[in-house]
Amino acid sequence: FSPVPVMPLIELIRGAETSDETEAEVRVIAEELGKQLIVSRDRPGFIVNRILMPFLGEAMRAYEEELGTAEDIDTGARVGLNHPMGPLELADFIGLDVCLYVMEVLHEGLDSPHFAPPEVLRRLVLEGHLGQKTGRGFYSYPRS
């Protein structure tokens, strides 16, 4: 989770070969770092991205359908859902190329239309608008 020094979560992926001892060691390290550990089975998207990407995708579809402006969609999530960032702002922060890749992995790996990347996301990435790192995504960011 990014940025690593700030985010308090560690997601341990428990694969078929992961021992109880390894998990216990990671728990100790996480605690020493002041991080909260969650454990996921080795499945596409794990826990956090499996929850996050459909949320971001629905916000993008709402934007695509002109249900509201980017600002209104994000304000709805920040104020109405008590999220620290709106979903479109968060997607820009993560990187729209990264969001597209993760959604494609989930869509293919889980064989579900629920995870299909929205067309607006594909278009922005194709145009080179990847969010904060390129100065433009759902929002424009001044370049220093």
C-alpha cells in the first residue's frame, strides 16, 4: 500500500507453501512496524484490491454516464461514506494504468463482468492520462 511509510496495512498473501512460522514472523515484523496485518488466500486481487477495484470502477462508470462531476462523485464518497479520498482522486493517486491493469487481472482471473474496466479508464490510459504522475487523469494536476 502506497505510500508505504504512511499506510498502516500489510496484506500477507498466504500461498499453499506459506508456513505458520512464516506467517507468525511476518506478524511480529508488522507489529514492530506499527502496522495492521491481514491475511489473504492467494486469489486474484487478494482482499483489498478485490474490494477496491469494483468501487473505483463504479465511480468511473458514474462519471462516464455523467451521473455527476468528478468533484461531486468524490465528495459523495468523502462526506457520505467517510472516506479520506474520493474514488476518482484515489484512482489518479494510484495511477490509472495501475488501476486498469489490476481490473484486467481481476476480470480475467475471476471471469466476471463485475470487474470489467470502464471505457473511460481505457480511454484515459490510451491517451496517456495516468493521473497525478502525468499531470492529468480525472483531474488536472499542476506540474512544478
